Amino acid sequence: MAQAQQWLKTLRQGVKGDYGPGWVLKDQYGRFKIGKAEAGNARHGRTQFISTDLLFTRGSHRKVLNLIGELVDRMDQLNIGMTDAYQLVRNSPEVTGVDLNWSEVQGRYKDSRVGSGTVKATNYAEHEEYRINRAVDLITARSGAAHDGGGLMRLYARKHLMEMEPGSSGRKRNMLDVARFLRFAVNKCGANKKWLPLECDDMKELIGKRQSTPKPTTPIKPEELLVLLNGLESDPELRLAVGLVGLFGLRPAELMVLNVEDGELMVGNVKRNAHSAAEPKPPRNAVELPLKELPGEGARLVQLYASGLVRLPKSIRNLEPDAYKACGHTFRQYLDRNPTWQTLKQKNPELTPYCLRHGYAWRSAKYYPQPVPLRDTAWMMGHDLRTHIRHYGQWTDTASTKIAVDAAIKSLETIT
């Protein structure tokens, strides 16, 4: 008994020397119960206790010191209490002496992403899972494995991103996904903080700077949209879909979330991210930007859609709920098979189905005598002003610019 008391006394002195006064070590059914007095002294103030998995024996000396060190780090770093900190570190290698199970971390990460509704299971499987698999493979490799977060990200970039253009969205998404996974491992699974990812300038260095000018967005011009709609007269279902997308500036996937209320076309939300999962956007009121040759066409299409006299193409109607990406692919397939669309693409190879939405933004800025304010156009298209400027503030062409300048000069001549 005296020998046991001596090792416990030595341990308590070690804890006090390393982490200051106020720590309490007790036996609870053969396991360590650890407490920390809020006032810094166990005899004063309230003491918060945790029941640990560590055996109350001399052999746990090093594990107790490691555990308290990890608790202090997490409480200071994350500004959390001792109970929450213990849940993070109780299975960490520093406490258990067993290496962190990265496959288990990977599974918990997937559950957090998909289970929380932040991303759909299909989206995670297609875009994110392979990146996390790559990261775990580099951590657990038999030779040349990464040993910390920064090392992992640099190794990942060398192994998997060298063929991607510096500064591209692909490089950025890879790095951001790996960084998110590492933060989860540290903050939620008890991984040592050495696994925290690179930040700021170090991250930017791996992503790189784009060397080439981004390819400008291609809008379908009003005359092209008119030709397309006229060419679809024999296919009313596809014409309805194309007309709604083109005249109202919809994302093709938004064909799945349309509703008509009091004669107004309402558009639901198809964007999935952490913010939209927590605070879903309300449906937006779609606003037509008409072609001068087809006045009132948008209202007519909305009425047709609401009545059910003409429906969207069958393959779009039969998609599973939330299959937004599949909707975009299906819409593209319908257009690619259409002779009028094929003819337009021969003349303008840059055309894609999304150009129908881009054309909406173009008309708002270039088509009407009085341009629609950017902020209003952004709202009508369902994104913020910054997004609108990033995607649509950079494209123009020589002919449309010359027309706009000539019109401005002519208006000045009229005033004088």
C-alpha cells in the first residue's frame, strides 16, 4: 500500500510540475479519475472531473501525463471544457499508445459530411471520397509515408496534382478537401495537432497561381436562342425545358425544383453546401428576360407548365428526387440529339447547355436599351453579386462592345 502511495505521490508531483497546481488524481473502480480545480487549487473553487479508461496503476504514469498534456492543449486551442477535450483525445496515440486508426477517422469523416446533410452521398462518392482515400493511403503507406499535416499536403500535391494547372479549381478543391479532413481528424478524432493542415500562404503556394487567362464564359446570343426555340416547335416538351432555362436564366438542374404560385414561376434550391444545409434558401421568383421577337413567351410557357398540357421531357420527369446532376446530363443529351442545336454548335463550337443561362446574364447587360443592374440580375439568377461578377463580369465581345459604345455616343448627340 505504501509503495502504491509513493508512485501516486510521484505522479502528482510530476503533473503539478508540468501543468501547474489544481490537478486531482483519484482511484475510481480501478481507473484514474482526473479533476481540475477552476481556481487553480483543488482546495478552492469547483473541480471538474472526468472518468478515464486508464488503469489506476504505476504503469499508467506516462499515459496520465500524456493525457493531461493533450487535455491542456485541446482546452486552450479549442476553448472547450475538460469533458469535451477528453472525448477528443481519449483514443489518441499519445494516450493509448496505439496508433490512430485512420480508416476509422475516414469513416467518421464521411458520416459527418453525408450524415449532416452538408453533401449528398452521391456527390461525396463522386467528388470527395477519392481525395480522402488518397490522403489516407499517403499517411499509412509502408514507405515514404507522411508524418504530419504539412508533409501530407506537400506529398499529396507532388503525387496527384502535378498534371493540374497551377491555380486551377481542381488543385484548390483537392487541397481544401484534404485540409478539411485533417482538421476533422485533429478536432474530432483526437489526432495529434501536428496533423493540422497548412494555412494561408503555405496553402496558396501548393495551389499555385494560374498562368493562363481563364476561358471566358460563352453566352447564347438572342438570335441563336430564337433559332433554337423556333427549331424546337416539333418537340414541345424539349422546347418547354429550353424555353424555361433560356428565358428565365435557370440552371438546367433547377428544372426539377420548379413550382408555379399565383402565375409566378418559383425556383427551389439545388445548391448543396454547409451553409445551405444549415439555412436552406427560400424559393426565388424567376423573372423572364424576353426576346423582342417573342413577347410574352415566358408567361405562356409558365402557364403551359402549370396546366400540365405540356410536360418536361420524360427522362427528366423520371429522375430520382435530388438527382440534380443527372438532370443536367439528361438535359444535355436531349440537346445534343437535336438537329437545330447541332447546327448552332457547328457555327459556334463553344456552345453548351449552360450557355442558355449565360445568355440570360448577357441579355440583362447588353440586350436592352437600359441594362438591368448587376445586383438585380444576380438575385434573379439565384447567386450573390460577387459570384455574378466573377462569372459574368469578364466576358464581352468586340461587336457587342462597339454597339454599346455607339449607342452611348448617339444618346449624347441627341442631348446636344
